[in-house]
Amino acid sequence: MGSSVRELAGATPATRDRYVDLLRVGSLGAVVLGHWLMAAVTPDGVGNLLAVVPALQPLTWLLQVMPVFFFVGGFSHALSYRSLLRKRPEGSEDSVYSAFLRARLQRLLRPTMVFVLVWGAAALLVQLLGGGGGLTGVTLRMVTQPLWFIGIYLAMVAFTPPLLRLHERYGWGAFAGLAVAAVAVDVLRFAAGVPYVEFLNFAFVWLAVHQLGFLRADGRIRLRRAALLAGGGLVTAAALVALGPYPLSMVGMPGEKVSNMAPPTLALLAHGLWLVGAVELLRAPAARLLERPRVWRTVVAANGVAMTAFLWHLTAMFGVYGALLALDVDLPEPASAAWWTQVPLRLALAAALTAVLVAAFRTFERPAAPTSPGTPGVSGAGPLAALGAVLCLLGVLGLSMVGFGGLLEGRTALLIAIPVSAPAAVAMTLGGWLLVERAGRRVP
């Protein structure tokens, strides 16, 4: 692997924006570290450190970096889709859209489906053998929760072409329209008490952040704009939390009436603006650092396994806690002096086990051969690909909600008011992926 990383790093074109790769790796790494630190596991169950020590909640204003990942996604999607448009033969955009979806979904869903199928088989075996209680049961329910982010990302991929056209026509106005829609949703939610309207902000908030990536791709977030985004976003987020109905934590907290995350709120959008502005202000010094060959090789190596590490990091964390319990190692009271003393050991063990899992499953993250747009292999390739993407989105989101616990009892979770079981969610995801694959195949 070392030689291939060196070859990839050495072949990097001068035009590549290396900082975007660093942001992608850094944002996923921050999420992994945050999950490991927030877990407060005792023999009696799993809690959240931020609920035990509310004074630590301001740290989420630094560690809740999913907006940065979605911002980077917008940048990458704009470049990828435009590249396919330039290569397309004369004719319909159907082939471009289906090729774009196929390429993006392959990179996301290949490692994701391996994770899902391995865990699904393991969960079924455990429950057939009469297990599924205690920490094992918690693991079966929680290990799929991070998949929500992949579901949202799939929606961003699916909506890239129309939103990119809006961006090319209106620029900052397209972003402003989504932001205003997010404001309207929260006004209807908190001031008018309109039921269920808050779920619209899963689209408006995250797509607004994604839209900033389009602006970045066109070089329209320069230092002055970055400073305005950082300062304005931070002041707005602070004001909304201080004066409005929004909680301090930028991640979900157990038992809270309002979460900034699920569904996203205007406060989370303001938080995303300040993060995007902040990382853009750091672009120049970071770019100089990334010119160093060793630093760039590290980023290249991490990018090649980042999604695999993200998928399996909770498996590693619960595996470490399970091993400690099996060995009768004392798990101190969360946030106690003994608990903090044990943190470095737990983090090191979780990192080591994640590395083992990455070594086992990283091959599925390798990108497939690039797809070039040609004559679609099936009629209506664009709509077929869109349908497949929707099924994948619903399946992944459903699985993130229901988990693998209670398989034999037919456990379900509500997805847009419809009960969804884990087997149904897996079937939707696989079926959607097959539709996208079929639509994306081309006739030379």
C-alpha cells in the first residue's frame, strides 16, 4: 500500500485542491473522535458524556463538523458533474445524470453494503443463539446510527444537477433561497406550532451548506466573504441559542425536547456557516503545509480508507468496551477522575481495532473504473437512476433508525410515518443500487 500511496501522491496534478482532501479526512476524523469521547459506557448501559457534564457541550461547536463534510461534498459534486457534462456526446442529459449517480453511489455504497451485510448476518446469528441483551443489544441498535449521514449525502448527490443549475443562474441567491426556506420552517415550527414542518429542514439546512460548496468550486468564497461567513455565522448561532428555543449542544442529546441535529435547525445552519468561513480562512496556510510530500502522502493514504474507518469506528468502540467487560476491567463512573485517566487507553485500543477492521475491509472502498457518459443502456435512464437513488436514500435512513436489534421480533422504526424493519431497509438499499447500476451502464 505504501508504494501505491507514494505513486498516487506523486501523480497529483498541480490543479488539484489538496485542501479539500484534507477537509474531507479531517471532518470524518473529528466525527470519529467525537463519538469515541462522548460514549459513557458502564455495566448498566450507554450514556452520553455531554449529558453527564453539560459544561462540555460548547465543545460541540468545534467537534460537530458534518457541515464541513457536506460543504466539501458540494465542491466535489460540482467538479465531477461538470466534468461528465464536458465529456458527454450530443443528446440527452440522462446519460450524464445516470453516470454521475452510478459513480458516486459506487464509492459510497460498496463499503456501506459490506458493513450492512456483515453486521446483518452477525446480528441474526447472535439473536438466533439467544443473545442480544446488555451491551450486545445496545451495539446492535446503535452501530448503524451514523448511516444517517450517508443517507443525507445520497440526497445531495441526487439533487446536484438541478441545484447546480440554480447556482449557475443565481449564484449566492440560490444559497440565500435555501437559507430563507430554513428560516421559514423554524418560524412555522416554533412560532406557529405547525406539526411535522421541521422535517423539511433536513433538506433546506443541509442543501444550503452543500450549495456553499458550489460557490467554493467557482472561487466565490474569498477571504472577505469567508470572514463574513465565520463572524456572522458565529454571532447568529450564539444569539439564536441565547435568545431562542435552541439548545447549546450542536449534536443531539438524550431526552431533549429540541435537537439542533434531528431535524436540523436554523442554529445548526448558522453553526455550519461559521465553520465553513473558518476553514476557508485557514486555506492558505494549510495549502502551504500540504505542499510537503510527507504531509500530502498522509492525506492521500487517509482519504483512501476514510469511509471504511467511519463505518466501522463504532464497531471498534463497542468491541473495546465489550472486551473490557469480559475481562472484568473496572469501568469507572463517567467523567470521574478514574474515567478520564482511562480515556487514552480506550482511544488507543479503539484506534488499533479500527485499523484492523480497515485492513480487512478497505478493498471495498477502492473506486471502480470511471464511468463515462454515453448512450444509456436502458430507456429513461435518468428517471430510473433517480428512483434508485431515492430507494437507497430511504433504505439507508431507515436502517440508521431501526438498527439490527429485535430482528426476530420484527422491530420497526417510523420513516416518514411508515414503519420500516431492518430487512426492508436493506432490501430498499440493494434494490435502489441495482436500479442505479442498470441505469448507469452505457452502450458504447
